Amino acid sequence: MAVRITIMVLRVVVLLALVLGLLLWFGMQGALIPIHMLLGILVVLSLWVLGGFAFTIKGGVGLGIGAIVWGLIVLLFGLNQRTILVGNLHWLIQVIHLLLGLGAAGLGEAIAGRYKRLSVATQSVQQ
């Protein structure tokens, strides 16, 4: 149940962060930046919680480590992206930031999917 709640939180927060990020990208007011950053932090925290669950399933250690590392990369990149490649090519940093965020969502989905498959398999074996 906790994995289901966490993946739903991740999905909602990623969607909201994506919408706000696109609004910022297309020139909306910078007052949205702190909200976008908070949503990004929630994405990372959700990914880390799912990574913690990954450690409890068979073959999930790699996913768990991947979630921790990917979350750290997303967090550090997101917090520092304003200072990276400032100028005409900053759009490259924005694209990388977008891809890192979508990758976090995908990794979270992969963890939740594996957890669900293994939970169902374990329950059917026990019956």
C-alpha cells in the first residue's frame, strides 16, 4: 500500500513540476521557481522512498542504489542549473534538467512495477 501511495505522489508531483517548468521555460514569472524547486525536492524524496522499498525486494539492490544516485544527481543539478552554461546555450541545461526529471519518474515507475510484480508472485506462492 505504501508503494502505491508513493508512486501516486511521484506521478502527481512530476506532472505539476513539468507543467510549472514548461511555464517557466516559456517565460512565465520567476515567482514560480520556488514552487517548482519544492516539487523537484518532493520528486527526489519520493524516488528515494521507492528506492528504499526496492532494497526489500529480490534483485532490487541495484534499483535502490540507482534511485539514491539518480535522486542525488537530480537534486544537485536542479539546485545548481542556473549557474551552469549561462548564456545562449543554457537551453541545453534546461533540456538535461527535463530529461533527468523524466528519468526520475521512469525509475520510480520501474521500482513500483517490479515491487508489484514480485508482491503478487510472492502472494500466489504463499497460497
